[in-house]
Amino acid sequence: MNKSIAIDGPSGAGKSSVAVEAARRLGGHYLDTGAMYRAMGLYMLEQGANLEDTAQMDALSENANVDVKYDADGNQLTFLNGEDVTDRLRTPEVSMAASAVSKGAAVRQKLVRRQKELANEMFLVCDGRDIGTCVITDAALKVYLNATPEERARRRFNEMEDKSMGFEAVLKDINLRDYNDTHRAISPLRKAEDAVEIDTTHLSLEQVVGEVMRLYLERVQ
Ligand code: DC
């Protein structure tokens, strides 16, 4: 059994906030696998790839090396071909490119291989869409975080500095991403059979982290 924790779920369910805090309390490393797909998406934008051509992106990914390192405070830094691109991954363009690139079999194989290596090297609290089903299939604890689309859109909207896009557009984006993530042919987002589902719609961050800690300690003790 791998001691790590696998956290999956749709966009905006609170995965990263929960994973960061659980990693801090348990002395592990937080691995944000979405950032790796984002770095791959950034590479495709830089190469001028056609985001609708999955085969082309799979071929281009041969020359893209995505890796992560941790700074002295334990924060993840994401590298693309040796360059630290951490601060360039949170734009709407990169989000779209990450979603497109994540459909590719070669892209997924390459990133999953690295994620598995990291899970063997260190204790991770790892979040994504396929962690419990493909990456750390023998994780000590698998959690599937969920919340209603409206609540997830509300959280995203509240976090936005520039709200000119409007709530309805954010909700539409969440619904589109849910559709793409769950209908992808390879490794679609789904709850692993042995994952514990937590509906975070009416829960605070502290309540969700508390529940994850309780479940984890129950399993490893
Ligand atoms: O979690 P995020 O929004 O940063 O993820 C960016 C994209 O990458 C998202 O469209 C889903 C995809 N992704 C994936 O397919 N598998 C993962 N393990 C993590 C993210």
C-alpha cells in the first residue's frame, strides 16, 4: 500500500485547498497534477498547436518535459523544459489548453508516469481527476470531493478579482469542464470504487479537512 492520499473531483470542489492543508498537517507534499497538464497546455500554445488536434498534440508532447520541484517552504514549482512556469499557468487560455491536451493518450501516459514516480519517492497528498483510478491506485485513502455546480461556480466567482465575466458565464464554464472531464475517452473523471465521497456543498474548508484527517488516521493507524 502507498501511504499517499488521492483526492479527485470536478473543478471547484475544493480539492487543492483541502489537499494543501492536509499535506501541511501530515507533513507531506502536495502534488497538483492539474498544474502539470497546464504546463503541457502552455507548451501547446507556445508551439501554436491546433487544440482540436489531439494526435498532433500527442506527437508534440515528445519534446515537452514537465516536472515539479518543491521550494524551501514546500510549495510546488512546475517546470516546462527546465523553465519555471509556475506563475504562467492560471490564465483562461492555459485552462482551455490544459483541458484540450489532457485528452491525449501520449500526454497522459507521460505525465502519469512521472506522477507515479513522485508517489513512490515521497508521501503525497495528490489531487486531480484520475489519481485514485490511475495514478495511485493503492493509496491509503482515496477521496472524491464534490459539490453542486452552482456552489462550485459561486466559489470560483467569489475568488475572481475581475468579475466582468458574470456568474452565469462562470457556471457555464464549470458545466462545460464537467462534461469534458467526465466524457473523455481516456481516464475520464470518475469516483474510484474504493473512494470516500464527500459532498462539500454545505461544508467549510475546516470541516472537510477534518474529515479527511479523520479518515486517513483511521486507515493508517
Ligand atoms: O485541476 P485543474 O483545473 O488545474 O486541471 C487542468 C486540466 O487538466 C483540467 O481540464 C483537467 C485536466 N486534468 C486531468 O485530466 N487529470 C488530472 N489528474 C488533473 C487535471
